[in-house]
Amino acid sequence: MIVNKSMYPIQTGFSVISQMQDKMATLQMQLGTGAKSPTLAGMGRDLPLSLSVRQRLDRIEGFSASIETVNLRLSFLDKTLSRFDKIEGEARNSAIQGQYGTGNINMATLPDLSRARFDEIVTMLNSEVAGRYLFGGAATDAPPLPNTNELLEGAGGRAGFKTVVSERKAADLGANGYGRVNTGIAGGTVTLGEDGVHPFGLKLSNISTTAANTSVTYTSPAATNPPTAKNLSVTFAPAPAEQIRAGESVTMGFTLPDGTETQITLRATTDNPPGAGEFTIGTDADATAANFKGALETRLTQVGGSELAGASVYEASENFFNGAGEPVLRVSGNPATSLRVGTEADTVMWYRGQSPAIAAEGLGRLGIATNANAVTLAEDAPVSPKHGFQLTDVSLSTANITTAHTATDPSSIAVTFANVPAEDEAVTMTLTKPDGTSSTLTLTAVSGTPGPGQFRIGGDVNSTAANFSTALNASVTIAAKAAEGNPRQSVTAQIDDSTSTAYGMQGNEDGFLRMVRSLGAMSVETYPDSDPNAKGRFDAMATRQHSQLSEAHNSKRGSIEILTMELGIAQGSLENTAKRHTDYKSQLDNLLSDVETVSKEDVSMEILALQTRMQASYQVTAMVSKLSLANYL
């Protein structure tokens, strides 16, 4: 009988034992670490799922990091906007018409307080978080504003705000100090006329009298083309007509440079000398006229040093602290006859951050005028190649409407309705943007209720022209809004696969702009006790500051309140998305744990079972490996 090991393959037994040893090592690693495998290769068929879950967790981690960064910035912006709102309230209440303080203390301290607030605003608009400036839109690598001293005083030969104010005040006041109007007298008639057609000084708006025997006239340029300077006259009745009586008055209305209105009322009196706002009735019409002229010139000088001066400062602030889509404007000519566009070579540019070249407010620097059956669309003067639409073409489909394009500086387009148009007749205008791209506006005639891009055919050419003007205004507004865009979209952050949050801020938005303009204006004007017009000027400035910073602007786009609300919405979106990421991450972590980790209890039991099999294998293999004839016998 042959006894050998052929009945039991020793090499196979050793291989099985080796495999069990490897399995034991793997189980011991799993027991020690809790992980299914130290390498991706060891994941087996769970590898695709593991990789997919890990990739998704990495994306969530990236989104969470972005949310954390944006949350930091939004928190900073929220605190900054709260401070802006507080400064706005403080400034609004710091100067109130008629409240000069004991010993005129309010008048003495207001400029310094305004400058301190102005400086704080400039500092906040130049604030940065981790090297990123937050109030320059997408321009985040540099402060959007120069420092306070450069803004007010100028730098490097470039004019600052104070220079622009002094130029504007001089242009509005005129050489005679009467606000760019001239007085004249011929017998019993006193005349008052503007010294030219320009945007400066007082503009005559109306005149009236309570005296039956005193006649007044007013000549408006609306009846002439091209327009001429307005003028008015006051004629006192000569003898034997009854003279103007004591207590009767003449009132003249004026439009100030910032668009506000004021008036001068002169009351007749028999007192000599007369009181403030009075003129003495003379022995005849000529003497009364001379007295009236003297009183008028006195009041013009007072208005020039008070209300006109205040309007000049605020108009200069609007010219210098330009809004979105508007250029910086400077006085041109001596004497001043027009405004010109300030350049970076001669004027400090107050805002250097991102800003749209076209703004919805102001129709993209276009104006619409309607006269009978004609509608004119014209560029605002002075034209700036970097701001607003330029008019480049107009065309029409029929002969009932005639069009004309005057390609001058500024350009204009005229649309005249020679006859009532038929249905579907259309006018197409081309508006060119500062970047060279163009958009077309087509207005089509319809007989029913007009929709976008349509105008209603009226009963005659005049009503049709009025309807066309209304439709043109709406279409240009839509085009300007589209060109302006949304400042919030200037900075965005991706916080989910399909969700992004927009939180851009531009320092020339309406709320910031009103504060910069108002506090800049208040910081450069002084009210010395030696100036008899100081209180009048203080009242004029206080009234305008209160109007500029009034809570009536809270609902306007870009106000501090609207900005705060929009940031609150962005912050709410962040919080909701962060919570969603947290919940989803928890689910993915559980799934990944199921895929990549093991139960130590199961592993322990598996180790015990494997140990039993290994011991049995060792014993059997050892016994078989020792078989021989001697051992067998």
C-alpha cells in the first residue's frame, strides 16, 4: 500500500492559509480604524458611489466656504448701512431753518460737523474687508473715492469741490450781484431782464400786482424760437391817474439754479426811509419807479447772498458729485454762458468705482419735447461721449410721418405728423451707447390700446403726436433701464449649483449720493456774523439739506433703506442655502459612512470565525504534511 500526500494538495492548503492571513490583516485594520479599506482600490464595487458622494461633499464644502465669506461681507455691509442711516438722521436734524442757536452757535459749528460727517462717509465708502473694497461694484482692488482733502481741496492742479462751488456761485451771482438779471428804468417803468440764455442765475417765472393802477408785463421765451431771455416790467400810472397806494404790492417769481422757486414781494409805503421789502411812494410815477428800482436791487442783492447762494452750492454739488450715467460738469466762459464736461486732467473725479454709462433716471441723458404735431428727441447738453445715449439715425415706413436727424453736438431727432398715420406705420430710431453698441426703438401706430413699442393713433395730428411722445418716453425708459442694469449684480457669489447671491454696492447709488452731495455742500459754506445775509443763507442751506435727506426718498431705488432691505434678502437666501447644505451634508455623511466604514462588532465576530478556520487549517495542514509510512504504521 502506498502512503503519500497526493490525496491532500499541500500547496493549495498553504495558499488558502495565506489568503486567510491576508483577510485577518484586513479585518484587524478594519477593527482598528473602522474603515472598510485604506485605499480606493479596496472599495470594490462601492468605489463609484464613494467617489460620487465625496465629490458632492467637496462641492458643498466649497459652497459653504463661499457662504461664510459672503456672510462676513454682508455682516460688514449691514453694520455700515446702519451707520449711514444714523448719519443721515443726524445730518437731517443738525440744521433746521430758523434755529440758529444761542449766539448763532449752530451756524458756527455746522460746517465743522458737516465736514466730520462727510469724512466719515468717505471713509466708509472706502472701507475694505480682507483687501476687498466693497463699495466700488466689481472694481474691488482699489478704493472707489479719493480722500476727503483731495475731494474738497483738489490735487495736482485738478479742481476739487470748493473750486467748482466758487465757479458756480460767481456764475450764478453775476458781476452786478443781482443773480444774472439786469434792471432798467424809463420814466415810470422799471424793467428786469435776464442777461442771456444760459443755465445760471435767477430765471424770471412770473409777476403780479395788487395795485389797480400799476401794470405789469411778462415776456416768456416759450413764444419765440430760438428762445430769448425772459423779461418783465412794472409801469406806475402817471398823473392824473391815482398813484399806487400804501400796502399795495408787486410780486415777482424766480426759479433758482437748482429748480426751486423763490419770490420777491415789494410793498408800497409812505414811510421814508422804507422798511425791509418796501418802497416809498414818490411824488409822481417817475419818483415811485426810481424808489421801486432801488428797493428791487436791494432785495436782489439779498437774495443773491442767501437763497441764490444756497441754490448755487447745491447745484455745484450735483455737478461735481455726478450720479450714474452723468458726467462731472464745470462752468464755461467768462462771463459764464454754458456748462462743460469736466475731465480727469482738470477735475478730481469723486467716484472711481464701477458705474453704468447710462442711467434710467434722466432717460439716458435724452430729452423729449412736444410742440403741436411735432415731437423732438434730443441729447442733453453738454454731450459726453462716455455718458448717455447718442442719437445716430431715424427712419419711417410711410409718408404720413416725416422725420429729420440733426447730427450736431448735441444731436436731435424730429418726428412730425403731417397727417394722421394709418395702422402699422412705424418710426425706428437708433440709440448708440458709449461702448459703441447700438439699440433700435421702433414705435408702431395702432388704433386700439397700445402695447410696448406702440403708440395710439389720435383723432388728429396733435393728439397723435402727444400719444407718440408718451410711447417714446416709455420706450426710452425701458432701453435706459436695460442699459443701466442692477448694481447688485456687479458682484455675485455661487452658493449652490443653481443659486447665486448678488450683493454688489456702488458708491454713487442714490442713498450714498444724496449724503455725499448734501454733506459736501454743508461742509464748504460758512455763516460769519459779519455777513448780513448769513442767516438767510443758513436757512436756504438747511432747507435743501432737509429736502435731500428727507425720509420721502426712502422708497426710491438705491436709498439706504432699499439697500438694507436688498441685503437682508441676500442674507436670508444665504441662511436658507447654508441650512440646506448642512442637512444634505449630514445625509451624505451617513451614506458615506455606510459605504466606507464597517461595524466593529461584525468585524470582531468575523475575526473569531476566521481564527477558528485558520487554526483548523493549520492543524490539518501540519498533520498531512507529516504523513509517512512509519507514521502511518
